[in-house]
Amino acid sequence: MERVAEPDGRVVHAKLTLGNFSLSLSEEASEWGWLSPMSLRGSTVLIQLEFENCDTVAEKMIVEKAEVVVPIKDRPYGKREGCIRDPFGHFWILSQQVAG
């Protein structure tokens, strides 16, 4: 993970790398027109990612102040998944295929 913050602590760039894939997020910067899901009273984006073990990813996110919106559990459609909201307000669906 790459993280860049202003002197006041505001995160202006956080790059997450997952294998060959990377994604960048930032805190709200209203003066630049970047509004957070909290200001909008909801997220305009739902990020869905599949992992070999989504529980491990969720645990790491929770340690970093994310919160559980929908608990991760086995679903009747063959996936184990749930929804986590990160500290910036973005929603993440974490899932994995369930053998069966």
C-alpha cells in the first residue's frame, strides 16, 4: 500500500495493490470537487472484489477502522461474501467462491 498525506493528516492518495491490480482512493477534498460518500449520504460506487479468503481481507480492513455493513457468510448462490464500509465511506463487497 502506498499512502500520501497532507501535513494536517488528510490522505490525498492511498494506492492499494492486489496482485497485478491497483486502485487509488482519497479522503474528501471539497475544494477540489472530491466529495466523500459521507458528504453525499451514500456511496456512488460499490467495489466488488473476489478473494481466496475474504474473511482474512475483512479482518485486515476492520483493524484499519472499516466497519461491517453486511456480515460475511455463506450465501445460497455459491459465494461467501459480505459488505464492508471503509473509513472514507466506500462500500466493498468481499467475496469468494464456496466449494460445493
